[in-house]
Amino acid sequence: MSRPLDAPTERRARRRLTEARSAIEPVLRSAVGSLADPLDTMAGYHFGWCDPDGVEIAGVQGKALRPALTFAAATACGGDVTTAVYAAAAVELLHNFSLVHDDVMDTDPFRHGRPTVWRVWGETNATLLGDALQALALGVLCDGAPESVASEAVIRLSRATVTLCRGQYEDCAFETRPTVTVDEYLTMASGKTGALLGCACALGALCAGADHRVVSAMHTFGTELGLVFQLVDDFIDIWGDPEITGKPAHSDLIHRKQSFPVVCALESETAAGRDLARLYQSRHPMTAARAARAADMIEQAGGRQCTLHRASTALDAAFEALPDEGVATDLAALAQLVAHRDH
Amino acid sequence: MSRPLDAPTERRARRRLTEARSAIEPVLRSAVGSLADPLDTMAGYHFGWCDPDGVEIAGVQGKALRPALTFAAATACGGDVTTAVYAAAAVELLHNFSLVHDDVMDTDPFRHGRPTVWRVWGETNATLLGDALQALALGVLCDGAPESVASEAVIRLSRATVTLCRGQYEDCAFETRPTVTVDEYLTMASGKTGALLGCACALGALCAGADHRVVSAMHTFGTELGLVFQLVDDFIDIWGDPEITGKPAHSDLIHRKQSFPVVCALESETAAGRDLARLYQSRHPMTAARAARAADMIEQAGGRQCTLHRASTALDAAFEALPDEGVATDLAALAQLVAHRDH
């Protein structure tokens, strides 16, 4: 991967994530508090603030990457945390609407090591919580963004949401298709992950009063970074250390997902790629041993190298979009952390 | 029911519904057209414009009550159709987001005599379509409402959505509870149905430039009318003519729903009320014959009269909220149609 992650850069990025989490928490808590019981408890549980009975705990919380990007984009454009805090909270609310719904759709049993909302309260209530979080996101943004840009901000977040839904649709549709092209994968990922990261950066710039050209450049930066994020996600599912990721090894492969390394391997026209195709199409259960063999085939077919290369290209494209790298140190640090994360 | 529906009033109300449907259709089609394939086809199918393959048909469409209320409220406040058309389209989009999700949650197989979206495209895709429709609703409103009121309009629609989710949560929760109080029912109905009807009226007034007091009065009018709507819905499930409603007779009773007549009967402390409690709690399947007996018990326990009375009170409260009935002829006509509808 281009642009290595040195220790000071990593420290800077991690500090920005921690600060972002603290900065938005009061806005998130106030928004969640406006939900009537028990939607407020469900949301608090999902955010890691309480147990299913509403008793406060010190749970594992999300990384807050999106709000950190909003703040970093605002700072890069001469703005401050105060003007961007509602936008940052809004993107986090919107991200969590999509997580709650995705967990229902994918029947994911755990998030941050705890049963997902749908497993505690059922699918219907989880769907309703997601619906409410989406509405809160747009409400918080409209209510709290600087008045002169509130409308544009809402329209951008609304569009990002629609794009995100399309990306999630495609991701689900891929599961029942024998093959997916690299281009189809990239469109899916730029919808599913790129749209909201792009919006997070654009909103930060917008709240800081940046002009149209800069807002648009920030959007491009975030969208490309979203692609990096998704590619790294796919990469560490296969080659990450389960001890570090906290997720079962080869989860994507076991579910026969068309992740990017798989797509590349299947398109490679190599012997290993054809072996992988046979393994993916076979009716045998995908055991851990078979998934480990699939991982080897993907590597032999060039899928590992291809994924690293594509992530590197996207990272370069993100950096090229930065208006002035000198004032965008935080954005750069966060981007490098995303590219080099191991979990 | 107070305020009978004479023929000219009914004609006026029906004309307003037809006009509202035509007025918002271009905005709806443009919004739906911004969805990528196949979400656009799914939406078009749901709106009755096309078959599942996207081929245009002249299908049965929704009544367009909410947009008609938005236009009527705007007119009553001196506004016109043009200023309110995006708000009217937004409430219709939001209503349809909730219908698509409700159909998934309630596993309803049909809507307007056609298979529901989740039955054609699956639950995941129906959930995604609903998510996208919610985002479109807020986007269309923000983009199209008069600039000076766009922010307040978005905040109002966002709040109405959250309240609607809570009402839907309560409605689902009632299904697993042995009893529901009249007050609990009324809170549920004012969330599930009142919030969006209230918002539809408030947005019409807002777009027409009405002052705060009037916007708030319009909101009250719509919320009370929402209660009328829900009570009449419950009433015609039991005492409506299936030939006219187009729905199977006693559907609520067969599903042992705690509809308002049932809640009143169970709270009545009459012999018939106790018989109904036994029937609702029994483990025997609720056959059509048992449901018909339940309907008789509800009537004997006063549930029919109680429902008519409560609907009449809500209708009066709606009319009392009207700033000046003289200029609100369309709102009055629509309210009377809602109160006297038989399907």
C-alpha cells in the first residue's frame, strides 16, 4: 500500500477518532432521548451505552470514523468543531440506521461482541429503530447545521442515503449471482460505503463555509476513501488475524460472498481462479478447511495483489482530491489509518 | 357521527383527492426516477404505475388523502397548489415508506389487490425500498418547499416520522398483550396515523406562509382527523361491507387485534365483554364464525357505540381547531369524507 502509516500519524488519527466520539455524544444522546420508550433504550443499547434494560454500561462503541472525517474536513476548510458537530452526529446516526437494518437483512447475530438489536427486540422493532434513526439523522442535521447551508446539507445526506440503499441492494443481489464483474463490485462499494463517507467529508466542508469546488473535492476524497475502506474490509476478512479482527476467520468465504479478492480471482483466467469457481459453485458445505483452501486459491489467482493494488489506487485518488494536503493533515492521517487498519 | 356527508360535500372532497393525485404525480415520478434500477421499478410497482417488469399499467393507486390535506391546508391559508406541491409529494412518499415497511412487518400479502412489494422482491429489498422512500421524502421536501420554511418543514416531517415509528411499535406490541387501555390505544393511533396527517396539514399551512399559531392549529386539525381515520378503519373492519371495503370480513378480529371497538368492549365490564375476553384468550383458532360471534359481543358490550362516539368527538375537535371554517371548505369536506368513508 502506498503511504505507510508511521506512529505519529497513527496517534494523530486515533486521537481524532476519540475526540469525535466525545464531541458528538451529547448530540447523539439528546437525539436518542427524544425517542419514546423503548426505542430510546434500543438505540442506547445499539450505541453501547446501556444493557437491554437501559442500565448504563461502559460498552464497546463504534469507531466514529464518519464524524471524525466530518470534523477533519471542517478543520481543513477553516471551520471548527462547534459548527460541524450536528453534521458529524447526523452522519453517525445515519450510519447506525444502516447498521441496524443491515444486521436484520444479513441476520448478523453479533455486533461489537453483543447480540444485535434484532436478536434482542425482534426484526420488526429493529426495522422501526432503524427507520427512526434515519429520521433523527436528517432532523438533527437540518436543526443544527449552520442555517445558510442546512438545506444543501439535508439534500446531500438524503441523496447519500438513497445511494447507500442502492449499494446495499446490489451487495445483497450479488449473493445469488454466480459472477460479479470488477466494475459491478466497484459501483456497489462506492454506493454502500463511499456515499456516506463522501457525504461526511462534504458536510464538514459545507458547515465550514467552503465553496462549491472544495465541497465537491471533499466529497470525492471521502468516496474514494470509502472504496479503500471496503477493499481493506474484504482483505482482512481473508488475510487478517482473527485474534485482532475479533471476527471469525474467512467469514466472507464461508458465506461464499463475492468480495473483491474473490471477484478478481474469478476474473483472473488462471487455474487457481477456475479451482475457486468450482469450489464456490459446489454444493458441499463451505467448511473452515475449504474456506482456507479458497483463501490460498484467491492468493494464487492474484486476488490478494489485485486488492492491495486497487486499494492503493483509490487511496492515491483520495489524496489527489484533497484541496491542499498541508492543511488537511487530519484527513490524511485518518485516510492512512483506514488504509492500514488491521481490524 | 356528527356532521353528515351530503352529496355536494362528498363530490368536492373526491375532486380534491383526484386533483391532489394528479398534481403530485410528476414530482413523485421524478423522485422515483432518481432511484437506480430496480428500486425505481419496485417503487413504480408499489405506486400502481407498472407491473413487476416495469411495464406501465393503469393500476389502482392510493387515495392521496395526505397530499389532498396539504393542498387544502395551503389553500385555506391563502396559498396555492404550486407552493405546496413538494410538501404534498413528500408526505405521500413518507406515507408510502411506512406502508412498504408495514407490509413487511405485518406480512400482509396484498395491497390494492396486488401482491405486496416484499412478496415480489423479498423482505430485504422491500425494507431497502422503504428506506430509500423515506430519504426521498425528506430530500424532496427540503429541495422543493419555499426556502424560508424548508428547514422547519424538514424538522416537522422528521419528527412526524419518529412519532409514526413509535406508534407502529406500540401497535405491534399490543398484539402480544392481553389488554390495552383506551388511553394506550389513543396514544398509539395518534402516533401511527395522527402524526403524519397532522404534519401534512401543518406543512400546507407552512408553505402558504401562515403564522405559527395557524400552522399549529392545522397540525391539531390533522392529528384529530388521524384519530378519526384510525377509528373508522377499526369500525369498518367489523361492521363494514366486505363487498365495499375489498378486504376480508373481520380481519382484525381474526388476528385478535386490539382494535378500538375491542378495547372498549374488553374495558366495558359487561357480560358480553367478558365473553369476548374469553374468546380472545382461548387457544381455539379464530374461525370466521367465531369472529362473527366476537363482532356481536363487541356490539353488545357497547364497543360499536363507543367507537362512533369517540370518532365523533375527534371530528368535533378537528373542526374546532380550524382557524376559520369559512375559508377551510376543502379541509372540512375531506374531514367529513374520512369520517363517513365505507372503505
